Amino acid sequence: MTGKLRILIVVVPVIALLLAVVLVPHSAMASAPAQFPTGTYITTITEADLPPGLPPGVIAVLTGQWQIEFTGAGSDIVTKEGDLMVLGRYTANPARLVMTDLEGPLACVDPGTATGVYQWALENNELTLTAVHDACGGRHIVLTARPWQKQP
């Protein structure tokens, strides 16, 4: 065996190992899916945020400060100006948020409306939800009218 061959046998695996240590974690991080950001979020909905033509009673219900808490256990707690509106559960993946209402004065609990599906994005502590499918009109409006600000 020549000296050059011995060097190649030793050096090539070392270079491969160094590349694996340096490049693999970086590429794995770049392609790793984002986890849904649990925590508490708030938004304030005004009449200007609502679709035109809603009855005054519906406008009164939908406008105001809203808060959602997404727990690590998969529950969501929705309040409006401190009053409980909906208790539900959620699941999420890097692209979608699926929310199912369980109970509360504004909960959509009928089989055709209990669950809504949304795309989600978090940028600069601002959660934006975009409806994929949701037959619950009130939930759809509240979740998508404005971005949600993550609370510390």
C-alpha cells in the first residue's frame, strides 16, 4: 500500500465525518417542521373588520377584544373581554391547525360545524390564521379577521 493511499483511507472518512457534523444539522434544521406555537394570543375586532351586512346583534357579539389560549395538552380556551366563549380542542402540524368546539355560549357543536381547519403562520409573534374549511361562521370571522398577537 502506498503512502498516498494510506492518507486517502484515513483522510476521506475524517472529511466525511466533518461534513456530516457541520452540514447535516444545518440542513435538518432548515427542513425541520415548525411546531405549533402554544400560548396565549389576543386580537381586537372592530366593526370595520367584519363582512358587510351583518345584523347589529351579530356585530355586537363579534366586536371586542378576543383571547385564545392554546395549551400544550391540546385544549383551546377562547374568551371575549374576559368572558369564556368556547372550550375546545385542537391539533396542529407545521401547516394546519384543526380546532373542534366542545362547549361554551358561542361554541359550534353540531357535527357539520364543530371542526374548522386553518393554515397558520407565526411571524414576529403574530399568528395569522387562514381558513381552509370552516362552516362555523362566527369562528371563521373571529379567527381570520385580524392577526393574533402572542402574549409574553
